[in-house]
Amino acid sequence: MTASSQHTAILHTKAILIPSEDVPIEILAKHHVDKIWRPAIKLKKCPLPLFMGKVSAGFPSPADDYLEKTLDLNELLVQKHAATFFARAQGHSMNGAGIFPNDILVVDRSIEPVSGKVVICAIDGELTVKRLIMDNGQWKLQSENANYPDIMIYEEIDMVIWGVVTNVIHSL
Amino acid sequence: MKAQTCFALVDCNNFYVSCERVFRPDLQDKPVGVLSNNDGCFVARSSEVKELGIKMGTPLFKVQDLVDSHGITLFSSNYALYADMSSRVMSTLESFAPRMEVYSIDEAFLDFSGMREDLVSYSQDIKKTVQRSTGIPVSVGIAPTKTLAKLANYAAKKWKKTQGVVDLSDPVRRDKLMQLTPVGEIWGIGSRTQQKLNAMGIHTAYDLAIQSPQAIQKQFNITVSKTVMELNGVSCIELEPISSDKQQIVCSRSFGQPLTSVADISQALSEYCTRAAEKLRGQHSKVHCISVFVRTNPFSRCDKQYGRSATLKLDVATQDTRVIVTTANTLLNHIYKAGYRYQKCGVQFSHLVPVSTPEQLILLDNQRAVLPKENPTLMAAIDKINRKFPKSISLGSALSKGVWQPKADQLSPHYTTCWNELMVVK
């Protein structure tokens, strides 16, 4: 709020604000206002509810001592929070690896993409999930479905590894 | 003598653009711009866009031709995404130094004092780790003071040869760079100070560094004289590791289209109040003073102009959204005048106090008689639900999808904060 504070005024509302008479003139002068308004008094009868509850005085649970924290799936699925992203799978090319359409992939960008890992990579700017394989000195992206061909990674191909898939969340 | 200080400034390159590119690898090396609220102006530009001469803050309509002819991809600001990516970058950086100051959404100072590593290769390591973990490219400037670390970072970004890391520990190198750097690029030198310095014949950072701090203090102020000391390698500005809570909270935005009815403005204002109240509770404060302002579009020549603000000081500080919304709307009804096309409104909280501050005893508690009763439990419950399911609970007066909502036609998915908007891989 830039210019507005310059012409800030203390305000009144007919309905609920009334001028306050007991403010010393020095205070008004100090704040550059000519009147200070306060909310009007509206006296209302407020019946106070009377509570009559029971005070519990039973035995504490004998299991209280054994309370442990509850299980958190993040602990199981996420090692590095800052580097972990989720992605939605589409298509059937990785069915053999247990990845089906609509599954959620847990992707850790900080893990080294070595041969054998399932990775997300960008080929010509398009994101895809495949298994990274080094085979006889040749890198390739392998599908896990016979209907989909493997992709050989030659130097002229624009390919960037985005992250390593660590888990699949699949609804049944 | 004090031990030699050493700071690193890690700054994300074109941060908003980089965030968008992480999830859109097809946009690597392509011109990309991010627009301000309401899709008005450029607030982030890829290097390709900068090369086209589009400056920070340029209104979109002025360069629409360039955008079309060069196929610039534009995004509306996706603050949920940027905030999430920022916290990923910051928590990655945390492990690299014993102390860190998060300076802004895309910059952090690290304390390198007393570290024995080769700082340049250590910083290359930081750069690689952040890029790998988060996808965000960063530059690092290393120097004995924060001001020089900023300068080093400026150099790291400006010259590709540096590979994104510049160490200004060496005074000779420092002087050389300062001779090449306009004084206005120095951290803390605003445009007015710069004009005054230029008039005195001080044009480069080096010109400023050779001034006497005492003389500068006389002609300017202590801040500028500290800058002179800092440029000479004497650390005067310390690291502030703990983010100090804000003393003021402002939430204001331009409307998606000009509004004329008080009901529409009130809806927008209620929404801004709700956001501001969330922030207020997030930092465990209560507010005493609530101000509201409205204004027309000052750039529109054909519209009659009007703008006003009003403030109300509450007897009892509050953090209850309902109290705040009621008060703000009372103020709005007072400053609103029919017959104008309003472009913007906002709410500002000032005079904030910690929640734990005891209330003064008030003999005639007028406020409680006219305003909703404070209910911290209810507010805590709403905050908890809204954290889980963003914006799922709001007051009736702030019902969303109003005509006031800012334009965000090019908004990218909330890739990291919404299950329904995850990036898709084939």
C-alpha cells in the first residue's frame, strides 16, 4: 500500500461508531486527526450458559506407556524431501516394471541414474519413464512391454535424465 | 583483530522462469517470460527474452509484437509452485554452511567464515547439487562482506566464463571488477542515491569504494557509509539467520476487470483479508490497526480518478478472520464512492503484537459488543483444513470465482502442491 497511507483517516460509521469525547487534544494533534471514533455501546443481555458436566476420574489406560508415534508413509517413500517429486504415469510401456496408467511415481532427483534404474527423462523435451540400461557400451532406454521399442541414446539425441523413480503408488 | 569473515550469496537464475522450465523441459533454451499478477507486466525473463531487450516490469501490451514474432512462452505467476521450489532450494543449501540467511524467495547468504575448503570448487559443488536435486540453476558469489558477495554474484551471472561462481576474496580482482561495475548495481544503492553519486562524479563501484566513509556518512547516511566500508572488505552487515516476523502485513491485488459495485469489491476485499489473517496467525501475531484502500486505474485516461484509504484501530487486538473482515468491510463502505471504475483494493495490518501479549483491561468493551467474538480454536481448525485442502474453507463474504479475480490465463499446473496437477510422464 503505497500512496494510501498518506491520506489515511480515522473513520466512523454511523451505525456502530460514535465520537469519543474523552481524548485529550494533544493526542489528537499528535496523530493529525480531529476526532477519534469508538464503537458504539450496544448493551445486550447475554445469558451465560451454565455447564454441568461430569468430571472423568477413571483409571488411565494401561497402554499409555506404550504409545508410539504413528506410521508415516513419507518415511517409507521419501528419503530426500527437497529432491523428491511426484509424477503421474500415462501409457503402458512400463507395465512389466509394475507401472500402470494413472499410477503416481515417486521421483528422487538426487539419486545417481545408473544402469538398471527406472528413470524419468526428457527426450526432445518430452517426459517419459523408462529403464536406463548400459548394454555393451551403448546406453539405451528400455521399455518393459514387448509392444514398445527400446530407445537407443546416440549423441545427437537431445536427452536429459530428470530423476530416478524410487516407488510406484498404485491404487487397486 | 576480528577473524576474516566470508559470505556466499547463492542466487537462483531467473527463478520463476527456471521453476516453470523444471516441469517443461521442452522450454529449455527457448524464450520464456513470467507475468505479474493479472498478467500485466514481465516479472521474470529467460536470458533469451532479456536479449530481445524486454526489461523487468515491461507491460505485456507494449511488447506483444515481440512476444508473437519470437514465440515467447508466457506464464501467469504460479506462486504456489515458486514457494515450494524455493523451500526445496533453501533446504538443499542449508546443509552446506553452519549458518544461512534466506534473503528472498530466490537468494540466500551462506556463512563461509573459517571454512578451509577450496571455496570455488565447494561452490561449484553447491551449484551442481541444487541443480541436480531441484532442477534450479544458481550462481554463487563469494566475498568477505555481504555487499561484495552480491557484487560477486552479479559478476557470476553477467559473465558466462565464470561458470556461475565468482570469488572476490582477492582485493586486486575486486578492484578490477568494481571499476567495471556501475555504482547503481551495488546492493543498497537506490536510484536516488545513484543520481546524487553520479552528480558528484562517482560512477563506478570503485569510485564509491575509494571515498571516505565519514564524508559519505555526512552527505548521505550511515547505510551508504556502511556500503563504502563493505566494498573495502570490512564486514558491517551481519547475517540474520532468523527470519524476523513482519511488522506489517499487506494483501492487495488488481482486479481482473474494473469493478464498480461495492458488493464485488467487498468480495475481493474479504478474500484478501482472509489471506492476510492466515499470514497473521502463521506468525503468531494479533493486529491492532486495520487499513483498507481502494483506487481507480491511474493509467486509464478516460476514467475519473479516485483513491482513498481508511484505518481503524481496534481496542482489542485480534487474529480472527471474522473480526477482520467485518472491520475491513465497515471501512470499505466508508471510502467507497459510487460512479467510479475501481482497479485495485487492499488491506494492511499494522501495529502487530505477539499472540501472547496480554490485553489491557478495558472497562467498556465496546468492540466485543459489535464484532464477532474471538474464536482461536475455530481459526486454528480452519487454518489446518486450508493447509491440507487449500482455500477449501472461507467466509461467505469471500466466496471465490468472483469477477474480481485477477487474470491468470497462462497459469501452469501446481505440479508440486496439488495431486490432480502432477506432471505427466509417458
